[in-house]
Amino acid sequence: MSNGKQQAIRYSIATFIILLSGCQSFLHEKPLHASNGDQMVGQDNRCISRGANANNILPVMLYKNMNACVAKASWHDAVYLYALAGSLTWYDAVQVDTQFARSMHSRLLKESMDALDNTQRDIFWQHIQATMSDIVKKTKLCEALIAVGAPTYRPDYMLLSSSGKAGSQDPTTLSWKKAVYSYVDCGRGKLPL
């Protein structure tokens, strides 16, 4: 069987498994752990925006914290977490470089936004758009995200099978700064690469 056919069959099976298991299979309901086994954050979802080692927190938890910020109407923190989690999943998807990883980048945001009610979602999108259209706010957001640094965890959540392991990320593939610029659209003329 040719490699193209094998890949097509794998993608079809992966899609079927995702549809069969549903979105909830990707959301962690137990305490999350870093790849070294240390517990990062438990079920206690709080609206947090910044902290030491933010680049070691898995994006799924950042999205949960984003939703906690939305529930508390802490819009500045929610927008920051939206941009941070999205930048991390974008970086990870490019590093892992599979169709499944790229779909996880979109899926995690969609699942998080779907967990909000319509009013929360509408107000949140207004705040995101207001930040992204204000060059001063957007520049500050981009600078804050770049300061976080590339993720230090292994992107194992981007793998189709939990039995596999993601290799160590090659920082030359996509720098953290370029990932932030690409995801947040920081504007290449405004901030130097």
C-alpha cells in the first residue's frame, strides 16, 4: 500500500475516533501534570493571567482559566489567556506538524468558546476585537506574550495516540516570537522580529 493511501486511512480513522469519542474526551477533568509528572493545576479553575512558569501550563488549562475570567468579567485577563493559549497551541501544532495537531489547535479554542453562553461569548469577542484593533493594547499584549517564552512542556496532547511521545521541539522550526506574531497578528511593521 502506498504511503499516501496509508496516510489517508490513518486520517480517516483519526477523524472517526474523534467524532465517536466526542469533544469532551480532550478536556481534562483530572489534575493536569507536566511531562515530568509534577502536578501543574488541579480542577480548581481560577481566573489567573500571569505568573511564573506560565509557559509550563498546558493550553487546555489556560482555556479553562480564560472561561473563569469571562465568568468573572475580568476581560483583560480573559483576552490575555485567549492569546496565550492560542499562541501555545499554534506553536505546538507547527512543531508536531500533523493534521491532528493542527485540528487540536482549533478544537481546543472551539470547545472553550462553546462552553460559554451566548451572551458571554458575544461580550468576550467584543473585548478581543477591541484589544486587537487598538495598536497600543495589541502591542502590549504581544510584548507580554513574547516575554512568557516558548513552552517548556512536551506537546504530547497534540498526539493522536497517548502511547506515542512528541519529540523535543526544534526551536529553529518556528520561534516563539514568530508563533506569537502569526497567531496574534502583531504586525511585522510595529514590532521587530
